[in-house]
Amino acid sequence: MLLCIDTGNTNTVFSVWDGERFRALWRIATDHRRTADEYFVWLSTLMTLQKLDLNITDCIISATAPRVVFNLRVLCNRYFDTRPLVVGKPDCLLPVAPRVDQGTTVGPDRLVNTVGAFDRHGPDLIVVDFGTATTFDVVDTDGAYVGGVISPGVNLSLEALHMGAASLPHVDVTMPMKVIGTNTVACIQSGIFWGYIGLVQGIVEKIRQERGRAMKVIATGGLAPLFDQGFDLFDAIEDDLTMHGLRLIHDYNKEMAHG
């Protein structure tokens, strides 16, 4: 049983792979103050509620919030008696090393998504991840991560707008009926929705021009389906891309360890 943990800036997702499929998926707010004991009480309670008797034998962690890693390591060591693999650390090998400027640290989530997307969709990809930031990751012909783009995330943009202009309300992200809003909420919704449609279209086109080849666009992240309403932005949407990539990286390290 493999426990996959994906820690983002906003949420942390836990999922268990039983060798054939992911048995469950649980989400909790990311908080560096949360202790290993708290994680275990929460996790074991959810397992019990779903009547899952899971004997965890291996753990792998991807964490864009580094301060969280220590307590997750303790969780794996203390309660599952296993030393976790941590993506981005020297002892966690990747099938293909990233090709970026020397000294650059690539976000672990971007490396994991690259591995997962290449396995499912082959070479020459642009992976768009709608997370706290909206990121574009470029996957080369051999599956290597070769760079990308980082822009503010949808909810982050809304929050900044709300905080920076006190008179503007906080609104939900949705597809507006018209581009031209006739009230404040509709105006903001239009700006965010059509703004991000334009952002994705523009950046994808620029990447394709720079690469000089056709490239598939794979989307992931909770808001991906919102921007896929008949605009032909994406070739595929993968809601479990990060978990799939974590499992592949774990399997690759097991293979290398056993020669």
C-alpha cells in the first residue's frame, strides 16, 4: 500500500494506491503547524469511516510548501514505519532529469505532473495546472521538464482584487452570460473568466511558436473544467495527474533500488 501526499500552498491531498487503483482521496487545508499526530488522527478516522483497513508500506511526498515536509516525514516514520520519498530531494530519482538553468529549483508538483502527463500523453506537452498559481509546464520529446510559465492563480487574483479595492465584493468564479457586465459582480466575473481564457490561449500559442511544433495541452487542477466549456483550450483534463505521477516516481525508485 502506497500513501501519496501532495502538499500545495492551499490544500494537501492524501491518496492510497493498493497496487491496482487509488482506493480513496482525502483533502485537508495546508498548515505547517499541523503535527504528525494530528495528521494521523484525521487520516485514521477517515479510513475507519470508509471501512478501509489499509496497511501502508510506502510513502511519497510532493510539497510546494517546504515547512510542511518535516511533520509529514514524522507521520510516515512514526505511524507507518517507513521512510518517505520526497520529490525534489537528491535521493528521489526522476525518470528524466529536468533541463533548466543551473541552480534553479523546480517546484515538485511541476516535476510530478510532467512525469504523469508524459506517461499518459507522450511527448511535446504543455501542462496547465490551475492551482494557487496557474502554471504552464513544457514537456520535451523524451519526457523532460524544460521550463514553463508561472502566473497568478484565479482565486489569488480574485483575492488580490478584493483586498486592493475595498469597494469591490468577493465573487465566485463562473462563466458569465455576457462579456459586458451590467453590475459589479458580473464585471469582475467577466474579467476573471475571459481574462484567464485569453491568458491560456495566448501563452499556449506563444509556447508553440517558440517550440516550433505542435503540442498537446493537458489541464489539471480544480478549476480546469470551468475553462473547458466549448473553447477547445485543452486536449485532455486530468484530475488525478499529480497522484498518477507520484505513483510512477515511486515505482521508478523501487525499480532502481532493486537494480
